[in-house]
Amino acid sequence: MQHHSFVARNRLAARLTDAVRAWPEPLSTPTFVVDLDAFDANAADLARRAGGTPIRVASKSLRVPALVTRALAADGFAGVLAYTLAEALWLADHDVCDDIVVAYPSVDRAALTALISSPRAASRITIMVDDVAHLDLVDSLRASTAVPVRVALDIDAGLRWGGQLVGPKRSPLFDVGAVAGLARTVIDRPGFQLVGAMTYEGQVAGVPDAVPHQRAKSAVVRKLKQLSVTQLVTRRTAIAEALRGLEGRGDFTGLEFWNAGGSGSIESSAADPVVTEVTAGSGLLGPTLFDHYRSFSPAPAAFFGLPVTRRPSPEVATVHGGGLIASGPTGADRAPTPWAPAGLSLTGLEGAGEVQTPLVGTNAGTLAIGDLVWFRHAKSGEPFEHGTTVLLAQGDRFVDAVPSYRGHGLAF
């Protein structure tokens, strides 16, 4: 991968260092940067892979409103998949988007109350449900059903194989009967509109399948992905047919959308005729967990810079901070990667530290106190929880500084 070569990484370090020097005022650290050239190239590649199927922007993988807006302006992108209802309300209120689906069920009473109190927000936002209890909670908060709530069904997209469930533990809705049963309940219940369905196949979209030095495991992962896609196409078709059979019941005229997939499964998700849209977010920024997929290779676009503050020995350079560990199953792949300049690595004893991180490797001895080392995070969006401002780079200059959610005073 050309973006991963030592030459490319050292050129990146030089570009970002030049941009920092050219910025008119001192920058605080960690210094968060998004390379817009890489971001735009990744957006174009995602659209190519989708083959005309609209891509909904996964905002949790960005967490910077200006980047959400930029993605929405790219060809092939439409709508936002938010990760909390409070976030969706903010995006709708600030006109970032007027078509927002909340990817997870919400039991946030304050946010639900705000939704049912605002016809404008309720017309722009779709909430996710997989249990009657989600409907009951909404009804417990309102005295009137005058403001209809848009609802989508979250359908489990895991693989049932050998008596095991392979995939995210998301929803109790798996078979046709369970989905159709809840659909009928939503349709028959005053104050709700059934408008969509979601099947997120995380075991396909979010699991690397071409990991170096893990050939056997990667082969198993690819086989499980193939089985998942085949099984899911059959199940989606059956569920979609059952839901079409409910058209004409009450005010239900059919689903507006069927959402599926993620950055790692765009091709297979978009190929299913039931699916009307796919979701992507991580593929825009290219975190390290997305370095090892057969289906695509995004350009790294998000970085955070940490300053060298110590030289404890000629072979070690210590930077301030560093411990931005990604969510998910704890392991070495969740640690940040010292990326530019190339030839640096964490130590096995200290890893990425809370306050300081020692770095070793061929380039450690060349670093001086005050130099910036540029890291990549393992996941997309999460690093921006640790900063208020994100610098947008083009070429060897920063062209803008924009607030993250934290910079807007938001914590979702």
C-alpha cells in the first residue's frame, strides 16, 4: 500500500511539520489533523464501491460537524446515521442534515421528550427500535400522539452457524416472524410511522480479513464473511417480502429505506437488491483497524501529533500523552500507532501512556525535544473526543481549524 511506505510516511511528517510552522499561532497538543486530500479520495472510493447505492454517513466515525457536512457534499452520499438521539437532535437543529437515522435504540428520556415536542425534529429524525418497550417509553413521555415518531426496525444481521451466533449482539429480531410481529405493532400503534429497517452485518463490515502473519485466521474470517453474506441475502429477502405483505395495513405504504453494511462491506451490502442504502464513516478517515481488508485500502486521513518532551537515552524519544486507546476487545490492535516519521514503535513495557509515551526504533534517535510525532488511532472518530479543534490540511498547509463535538461543548 503506497500510503504505508516509509517514504510516504516521512513525506507526510514533513508536510505536517511545514503546516504547523506556517500556522500563524502556536498549536496546542495533541494536535488533531485531517488530511482533506486523503478524505476526499476515500469518499470517492467509497462511492465507487457502492456502485450508485447511496451512502449514509456514520457520524460516530467522524464526530466533527464540518467533516459530516463535507462528506454529505460528496457525490454518492446522503443522510446521516447518528449514534445517539441527542446527537441527532443537535445535527437537525443546526441544519447539518434533514435526514438522520439514529443507529441504536434510545432510552434517553430528555432526548425523546425533545423529539416528541418538536414537529420539525420528528420529521427529520428516525429512531431505531427492536422491542415494544422502546415504543412504550416514547408513549410514557407524551400526552398526545399529534407528533408522529418515525421508526426503523433494527434486525439482527449475525450469522447463525453450528448453533452459534457470529456477529454483533445487537437485536432480538432475527427471524421473519419476530420482525413482522414488531412491524405490525408499530403500524397499529398511534403516533408511530414505520419507515425503515436496518441490518448491520458487523462481522462482515468491521473485521479485518487480510492481517499480516495471520493467514489461517484471515482465511477463516473470509469464509465466515462469505457464509454471512449468503445467509443474510436469503433472510433479508424473506423479511422484505413479509413487510411488503403489510402494505395497506393502516397507513403503512412500505419502507422508505433499508440500511445495511459499513465501510468494510459496501460491495456485498449494496449488491443485495433489498438494500436501498449503505453506511460508511471509518472508510473516510482510514484508521489502523481498516489497514488489513481485502476489499479496500483507505488512505490514512486522520492524525494526532504529540511533542517529544524527553530523550531518556540516545535510542529513546518520549512524547507527551499518547494513551488514546480504541474501544472494543482489549488488545495490541487497539493502541495508537506512531506513524510519521516512520521507523518508530511503542515499547512493550509501557505501551501508549497516560501522560507520556516512550518511542523506540530506527528514527527515535533523530528526534529532538519539541519535534512532533504523528500518530494514527485504531478507530475512526474516537480520537476527536480528546480535543476541541481539528486542523484541516491540504498539501503542506492547514486551510482551516474546525471544532469537534467537544469544541462545540458536546459530549454524546
